[in-house]
Amino acid sequence: MESPPVLGRMVVSPTSFATVCAAMPDPRRAARVVYPLPAILALLNRIVNCQQRLTRLERACRGAAARLMEVELRARLAELRRELEVGEHRLVQLDTERAHLRDTVLRISGAIQVLEELLAASAENHPDTQTSEHEADRPA
């Protein structure tokens, strides 16, 4: 069992607080105030106890809120890391696709150059069959 708290030189347990308050002299009796001092002091004690409890609860709530915020921050960090990984993977895919597209464009460009050179050589060898590009594209 816990020992009662020590206040100055007087030891007071929670069950005897009202008894101690009742034994205290009331200086207001001479002024004809009818409020019972023990009841006021007991009420004041309850208020102080409630305030202390509230303070402990506020600290606990702040601690819980901090833990909750930490959990949320860690979840967001994990989500951002996943998004970064997906983005980096997509960049690699796009770089590969760009390289393939560049190779295809180079092949097409080379084929155009070869065909133009063949047409130019053919036009030099057979000047009477020379046609413009537009005439060759028209249907007969």
C-alpha cells in the first residue's frame, strides 16, 4: 500500500483530507459567511486534482499525437520512395524507347538518302525518263 503524501510536516492521506479541512479554524465565521470551509477546500482539492489529471492527459495526447504523426510521416516517406522507384524505372524504359526510336529514325534517314542517290544516278543515266517527285506520286 502506498504511503500518503507528505505536505510540509503534516502527513495527509486522501481519505483524511476532508477530516483535516473540517478541523481547520474558519476565520470567516466572524463575518457571518455561511459557506462551509471544509466543503470549499474539498472542492478546491478536486479542482486541483482534475487539473493535474487534465495536464497528464494533455501530455499523453501530445505524445499520442506525436506518435501518430511519426507513423503518418513514415507512411508518406514509404509512399514517396515507392513513387521514386516507379519513376526511375519509367525513366529507364523511356531512355530505352528513345534509343530504339533514334535507331529507327537513323535507318529511315539512311534509306531516304540511298533512294535519293539511286534516283539521282538513274536520272543522270536516263535523262529522257526524268520525272519530278510530284509526277511520280500521282496515280496514272
